[in-house]
Amino acid sequence: MPTALSNKLVGQTGEYLVCAELGRRGLIATTFTGNVPEYDILVCDDALRTIPIQVKTTQGETWPSQADKWLDIEIDHQSKQQINKGRKRIDHPSLIYVCVQLGKDRKGDRFFVCKKSDIQEACILSYKRWMDPKDWKRPKNFKSLDNRYHATDLTQFEDNWELIIQRLQE
């Protein structure tokens, strides 16, 4: 099990890898090392247009999240069942996310570039895929809202760096 320090280093590694990749694409990027609540990196082009980017990094196949960040979920304590009341309205749905999947031995890093609303969709699909067969009753802790979205949920966004270029030109 990774320690808090190694989790912090994993996140920092992902941020710097994204900055390096953006640099290779002719953009200036700087990280804030987790000190800004909604984003991790600012990206700037040669016309000084700037956008924020959120970075999520994993060493495995999934990224952690909380289902109630994306869905309106009510917990019925009597039946120990979660009730899906639908998609939540999220702030900044167009915020760009780069999800980094670190490769083994510094090889094969993968980058998935999408919008926050795409992450919401991936999280909702992932949670429903897991909860539907269980009739929305979690097997161990009925109050848990732990959710994981998988790299396979994001394949359509792999190396979608053009999204950042387009956003800078808006």
C-alpha cells in the first residue's frame, strides 16, 4: 500500500510529466504543486493566452474519486441502500483534466486529455456499472462512496493534446 508521501510524489511526478509534454508541444506550463484547489498547472502559449489544467495521476489502472462528487446520492440508513438521484451540477465542467497513467520503469506513460464533464461521465458510468448489479447496496460499508474510474473509460481521450491547443485559441 503506498504511503501518503509516495502518493504525493506520484501526483507531483504526473504534474511534471504533463508540463514536460506541453513543453515539447511548444507551450509554457508551470505547476503549483497542489497549492491551488481546482487546478494544478497553468499553461500559456506564445500569444500569452493561459488556461488552468487539473492533473490526476495513478500508478495502476484506476483513479480514485467519490461518487457523490458527480452524482446526487441519498443514503437510506434503514435499507442500507444508496439512491441515485441523478447527475450533479458541477462547477467548471469545461476545466481540462489530464489523467496520467504512469508506466512501469519510466516507460509507457499514458495521458488522457479531456474535460471535467468527461471525468464526471466516466465516474458515473463506472459507479453505476459497479452498483447496479448490487441493487445499490454496498457489500461492506453501505455509506461508502468510494469510486474508481478506469483507463478503459478514458481511451477515447488518450493523447488528446489538441483539446488544450483549441482551448488556448478560443
